[in-house]
Amino acid sequence: MHILFFLSFMVQVYSQLISPCPRLFKYEPRGSENDRWYGTVTLVSDSELSGVWLRLIFDKPSIQLGNWFGEVVTTDNKEYLIKNRNHKLLANTPYNIRFYIKHNPGETPPQLIMFRLNAKTVCPENGAVTENPATTGHLITSSVLSTTSKPSSINNGGSFVRPGGAFNHQLTNSEEDDDFFQGDFAIFNKPKPSTTSLDAACGTVVMPPRPLITHGQATHEGEFPWHAALYHAKGIDLTYICGASLVTRYHLVTVAHCVTKRKSQEALDPDSLVVYLGKYYLKRWSNAGIQDKHVSKITVHPKYNAQTFNNDIAVIKLASPVEITNYVRPVCLWDEGLNLQAVVSKAGTVVGWGFDENGRVTEQLTKAKMPVVSQETCIYSFPDFYSRFTSSKTYCAGFKNGTSVCNGDSGGGMVFPKSNTNPNNPIWQLRGLVSISVALQNQLKCDSSHYVVFTDVAKYLDWIRASLN
């Protein structure tokens, strides 16, 4: 009696599964497996997509989602992201993705309520729904899948895709070949340092008494005391190349492509670099607070890829410690949740001597607040570029409303205030490093239609701390 009741219950439950978009998603008739159901999503796009990010959202959590198309990512087992960077979805050419949901057989199974393709909601459409076909027939499928087994290759002739996969793509560069990243422009002077000593914790700012007004916005010397300028010494010339962030009295964090030989993973000679801290005016060398330091060691991430900019991060060790002043102070490393979702839609602050909207380098250290966007939003905005140069260890930020976002050099940091600190004088923590952008790489001019790619510092905390030792 109990067995008959259970079977009757399952037939009734499965017959009540309803598709939120009958044209694009269909439940398969129930098979012999009473702990899962199968369904097929049809992907259609009016433009060609290089890389597919399919986000499936259900009305309740499940035990597992399996598929034969791409890597699965979830934080709550209710919303799943299936991603395949290598797949090219042709325009107006339907492509089917089959998946299954494993659930507790004694409970009502989760139902699909919507899905998004590369950040665009495509289901439901027009509010149409259809019921799952009721049947007691058996499906012919792959072997029974456990929570640890991977699906066999039965869909579209494809195979299960593990995480990862490199892109053999290289940015073009019109500069003449040299053995280091050239940066944005050159400086031909040498500075003199000037400091006073204070004790300070990381991420704190001591507001100086001399505010400066730039284009109607108040900025201050010492407002971002961890920001440093990296120079390459060649003969008697000093060439400004990148920004960096001071994290201890001896160490700075920057991106790897700033401190490696071009098109190479080999670090520059430490003797060829000079670091300036406490600098506010790019072309002035006598303002109070400047410290210049030589470099004793450059540690490049062992998996840095000079063609794809994967793992674009490095640690610089100074030959002597900085003096903590109102103008030179370290920033805190990221100390909150590592999930990118925690900062999506939040505005981080980026500083640097970047390009303005006319392509001119700014003389004063300038700042910009840039909202972090989801990976899907970033990739969908320009698939051919961002599908190749983003990963689970990067994130994108910027505006898409015509507002210029030109501040921030390569290597410069994006900081956020720590939670539960004084909003008028917060403790700042480092989340990202400016890595690459379409505008900077191709035009050396601001382009508000593209996002900036940041190395996600939160994903490298263990490696950074090991490098500090």
C-alpha cells in the first residue's frame, strides 16, 4: 500500500511540473529515476556569443544539478550558473542543453522559474507556461549519476567540461618591443624625500590641513596614502609605468604585467625599478611627504600568463622600510567575504594618474568611484574581449551610462571601506588591481562603453601572505 501510494504521489508531482517558457524549456517525461528530473533548455541569440553563461533559477534548493555542457557554479543550490567559455553560439541558431536536477524523492521537486543567457533574461517570455507531459514510460539515458559522478557524453555530441581552459589570445600593441611594460608616459627628473614618523594601522587616512579643489571636487594630498608610483630607470631617465598599493612597510602589491619583461613571465631586474610613495602631483618632486625607495625583490605569481593576463598579480619588496606619515600609510588586505557577489553593484574607489576623457594624462592624483558588475554583465557587453580576459579570479567595474571612467593606472588598487567602520573616516581595504581595459590597450583614450578588468585580490590572499614572508 505504501509503495503504491508513493508511486502515485510521484506521478502526480511530476505531472504538475510547469515550464515557465514552453518554447525555450521543456521537461522530459519521467523516467525510472525517482530522485531526479531531466529538462532541455534551447539557447537562441540574435547575435553571436563567444562563450555561454547560462544561469538557471529554481523555486527551491536541490541536491545537485548535472549537465553535459559546462562547469557548474552555485552558492545556494537554488541558483546555478553553467558556463562554457569555449562555446560559440551562432546568431539565430538554436542550441539545446540538457541537464538534470537531483532532489529528495520524498519531497516536491524544485521547478525552474527563470533563466538568463549571458546576463539577459530570456525566460519567462510573454508569461506563457505549459505543463510537463504525464507519462509512466521509461527514458533511455546515460548511466545512473551519483552526486560525485560526471555525466557521460550524450548531448549535442559534447562532453562534460571541467573548470578552466586557456585562451591562446594576445593583445596587439603598437609600441616598439622593449624588455619592460612601457607604461603611459615618461618622466625625466629625480625627487628628494621628506617624511615625519607616526604610528598607524592599515587602511587609515589622516586628513591633511590643505584641501585642493579640482574641477569642483575636493581632493587631498594624503587622501590615499597607500597609492604608489612605479618608475623604470633606464640610463638617466625615469619612466612612469604603473601604480601599486602599499600593504606593509616593506611590500606593495601590483599587477604582474607592470613588473615583467614584455610578453614574458620573467620579472624585471629589481635594480631597474624605483618606487615613489606619498606622491600627489605627477610632475612635481618637491612637495611634502614624498618617499622614494629602491626594490630588492619582485615576486610574480607563478601562474601568470603574459598572453591572457591570467593571474596578473605580483608583490614588490622594498630595499628599506617606508616611514609611516600622513602621506604614506599601508592599506588593509581584503578581510571580508571572498564571494564576488558581496561587492557586485557596490562602488569601489580607484585612484591614479590616468587619462581624462580627452586622452590627456592627469597631473594630480585623481579618484573615481566605479561600480562592480557581475561577470555575466561584463562578458555580455563585449563577448569577444571579456570572454578571453576574465576568469573566476577577476572582476569588472565601470559605468555604462556615458560617464567617463578614466582614472586609475595599471596596477592601481580599488578599495572599499570596511563594514561597521566610521563612514566619515573608514578603514579601507584592497579588493582589486587595475589589470586591463579595452580603451587603455587599444586607444590610450577613455572609452565609457567598456568595463575595466580587475585582478581580484581576495582570490590571492594566501599567495600574497606567503610572498610577504
